[in-house]
Amino acid sequence: MAAALRWRAVIAFWWRPAATGTVVVAITVLAFFAVGAAVGLAWFIYGIGWTGHSVWTTHGRPNLRRLARTRRARW
């Protein structure tokens, strides 16, 4: 009996066009922002890789000992 009442409540809710439309719009907006965030994150990661590759090819392989010495000399 409880399952039938729950099913009736679900049908009664989804049968209303306004409720269905609201949920569809909410899902669409959330999906749009999720895809935008994913694309933004992908561009961010790509940019980090591009920058690292550019530095590597311009200046050669970084020497960690020289980097540490330079950092200490600044202080």
C-alpha cells in the first residue's frame, strides 16, 4: 500500500507540466555549468603543460641544484 501511495505521489508530481519543466531546466543549467567547468579545467591543465613544455624547450632541462642555489641567493 505504501509503495502504491509513493508511486501515486511520483506520478502526480511528474504529471504537472510546470514541475517537469522546472526540473528539466534545472538539470540543463547544471549540465551546462558542469560542462563549462570541465572545459575550463581542461584548458587550465593544457596551459600548464604548454607553459612547462615551452620553458623546457627554451631553457633546457631545469637543474634543481642551480634552482636551489638561485633561490637561496635571493634571500
